Amino acid sequence: MIKELVEHIERGLLPHLQIESVNPLNPVVVRRVPPSWVLLGAGNYAAVVTHPDFEEWVVKVYAPGRQGIEEEAEVYRRLGSHPAFSECLHVGERYLVLKRLRGFTFYTCLLRGIHIPKQAVTDIDAALSYARERGLHPHDVHGKNVMLEQGRGKVVDVSDFLKEDPCMMWDDVKTAYHRFYFPVFHKLPIPERLLNMIRKSYRWLGKSSRYRTGLGKAHSARENREH
């Protein structure tokens, strides 16, 4: 099945998919997606697409000139099989074939009033500890990079897990969860404007302290991967 998918990627996807990195600080721009392929989202390095004949997998295609595919493949190699992470099934020249994760990011749960149980937070804590045991450094773990799937927590993006500089984003998410979300907002939809105000306040605090926001990066097209 994977061999057949790879043939579809090499012949039907890559020659016709048009993506470019206009600004390295912003998500890549997807100019064209070939027929039958569905765009799920885009991050700062790559676009993520799927095909209806292969719904259990996604293809993460790096934009020309963007580095990092070897590092991400190495992260998945170290992670192996774990229920809170995706798995890499094939590494191409500029793409990865990954097991598809389904659900809603924590950020979308906040917007829609979907309850985030404590079990999901515990799951992600355990997953990040597992990653550290394998010599990785969880990085950029914020509200749009963690997901709720049938009551359990998942980590969506591991592309920066080889970076060794400290990242407090997940600690900030947990602080906000225990101090504010669970006592007050756990069943209420939160307006995006308010979430962005909180995010910007955390970012401002980060300039004068160790805190950095983990509530989510504004307007990331990564939200489109949720189905």
C-alpha cells in the first residue's frame, strides 16, 4: 500500500504541487494542489496533503529551499511507535509519508467550547517525557501543535525536536490550563480575539521574563488539517 502511495506521490503529486516559502517566519504559500489531492494545512517548512484513496496517511512536502526534512525524519526514527505521535513510513527527497492524526487542536477546542480533559494533558506530558528519554528536546509545543483525539492527547508537530535551546511553551499551556481553563472556561467557547490578546500578553511578558506563549501562533494554516 505504501509503495502504491509513493508512486502516486512521485507521479501525480510532486510534478504538479506548487508551494513556496515567501517568508521563513510565515507558513509556506500553496499555489496549486493537483486534482484528487486535498490540502490539510501548511506550516513554516512544508505543506501537508492527503489523497482520498490513502486516508490513513498524509504527505508532508517541504517547500523548495526549506531545510529540515532530514532532522524531522531523524526525530521520527528516534520516536518509533508511540500512541501520542505520528509515525514516519517513508522518506522521499523532499517529503515524508506520515500516519494521519485526526481530531482537533487544543486551540480549536478553545474556540469551539470542546472540553479538553485532564487526561489529554497528562498524555502529552508523558509523550514529551518519552521523547526526552530518546535524546530529543520538545520544542514549539503550543496550542496549535497538540491535539485532542477521542479524549486523548496527541503531539502533532515534532519538526523542531532536535533543537537544544530551552522552550517553555508547553509549561505555559499547562499553567493556563490549570489556573484558568479548567476552573472557568472548560465548557465555554472562547472568542479568538480574546485568545489572541492572551497570546500577545504572554509574548510581551516573555521579553522581560522566561515566559513564552504556548496558546497558539495566530492564523496558522495548520488548523486546516483538522477533520
